[in-house]
Amino acid sequence: MMRTDPAIATLLDLHGSILDQGGGYWIKIEAWQVIPSVAVPHGIRYSLTLHEPYGKRILGYDNAHAVKPPKKFKFAGRILAYDHKHRSASDQGMPYAFKDAQQLIKDFFADVDRVLQEVTR
């Protein structure tokens, strides 16, 4: 029996939100339900992004495309992760271990706080 994730409703409710972070920085949240698949076993497509004042993405969590795990892992070339995060504007993405929607939201906002502290020093 599949366990439901109650935080998915929260994530879906946030779809289309733009959240002001002060200093011109802002967050955009997109999330929509899809049929579960190998690429999206939890049934949610999402894009959580932090942008700098001129609109450039400086942090992002999404599952829009597959990314290869770092080469340091054995057989890494054979495994593609769809859940991933971009740690900077130029980062092509690194796998993110999606546990549930609540952890995704928690991890994203923790990274937002870290990045904003770094850029506003």
C-alpha cells in the first residue's frame, strides 16, 4: 500500500507563488501533480527557485530533467536522477534524494537561508 505524503498538498497549494525575500531577491514555486513514473515516482513535478534582483536563478530544486551523479560513485554513468538541485547559476545540477514533500520544502528553504546569508554579507 502506498503511503500518502500530506505535505504534497502544501506544495501544490504553493504553486505559482512568488515570495519576496528582501533586497530584491525572490523565490518562485511551481508544483503540479503528474502520473507517477520511474522518473517521478512521487507523482509531483516541481521547480523551487531563488532569484537575484535581476532575475537570474541562483538556487534551484527541480525534477525537470535527468542529471548524472558525480563520477566518484561507482557505476554513476548508468544512473540518472531526476530530482536534483542547482547550487548556483552555472551548476548543471546534482542529484537530490527526494524523501517527501515536507523534507523538500525544508531543505530548499534551509539552502535559501544559507545562500542569502552568503550573498548579502
